[in-house]
Amino acid sequence: MNDNPNSQEQKLINHFTTVGDITAVEATDLYRIRSLTRRITTLRRLGLDIVSVPKRDALGQRYVRYYRADLVA
């Protein structure tokens, strides 16, 4: 992986470690990541076990919340 601590992948790894989960809207707002699914794919190829959980908000809009399986209690 890119050794740059400011890479989008490293930002996500740090986020999973400190917060635990993320959505595409959060990734865009916090880190300016436009394609979270692409970054998640990259992290999975690097060996991270990331779980995708489909959800619906109060208005019925669908979204996905991502978790690192090894950090979920």
C-alpha cells in the first residue's frame, strides 16, 4: 500500500480504527473521498476484512455502512 499517511486508504484505515464505521456521505464530507467503494475494494485487496451492511434512512433512501470485521465487537 501507499506509505503516504495522507492517502485516502490510510485515512480510511485510521477512521476505522478510531470511529469504527463509515458511509459514502461521511467519507465525502470528512475526507473528500468521492468513490468510497473503490477505496474499500483496494483495502479488501490488501487483506482487510471490511463488511458492507445495507441500510435505509428515515426517508427510505438506501445506503451502505462499512465496518472492519476485525474491529467489530
